[in-house]
Amino acid sequence: MSESERVTIRIPQEKVGALQALVDQGKFPTISDAVRAAIDDFVKNELTPEYIEKMTIELPKGNVVELEALVNKGDSISVDDAIRNAVREYIRLKMSKAVDELEK
């Protein structure tokens, strides 16, 4: 791990409880690791290049499982990649239909 610096913050008790629940579920080894992951995500999202619009989506578990199956079959390199490809294809089809309608 690279050199780090201690930063002290105050957060509401219910947030500490939520962080502890994540630790108890095995999602993070410690509360500190959960906070570091949240900070990493925040910094990454805030420093996204201006030509990229980041979005967060929530999918039913079944859809996530299906996307993971596509990745495991080699159809995509990641779930994020599968979603990007699906959105690009959807937009391409919609734009093609719109152009066809204008040409009529």
C-alpha cells in the first residue's frame, strides 16, 4: 500500500451502522476499507473527463446475472462494457429509425 495520511472525520451514527453492516456482510474487511472505497469512487466520478457523462444505474439482480453470463461467455469484457454496448446499439437503432422517418 502506498504512503497514506490519517484524516479524521465525523459522520452520523446511522452511517457508521450502515458501514458496519457492509463489513458484517463481508463486503469490506473494515470500516476504513469501506470509507476508502467510497472516497476512491467519489474521486473517480468527480475527475471523469468532460466529454464523458457518468451514470449510475440500478438493475434487478436477474439482469445483473444475465450480464455476468455474457461476460463469462466472452461476449463482453465486463458488465459495464455490456451495458455500454447495449446503450450504443439502442441509440443507433433509434437514430436510424428517426432518419428513416425524416426521409419519408
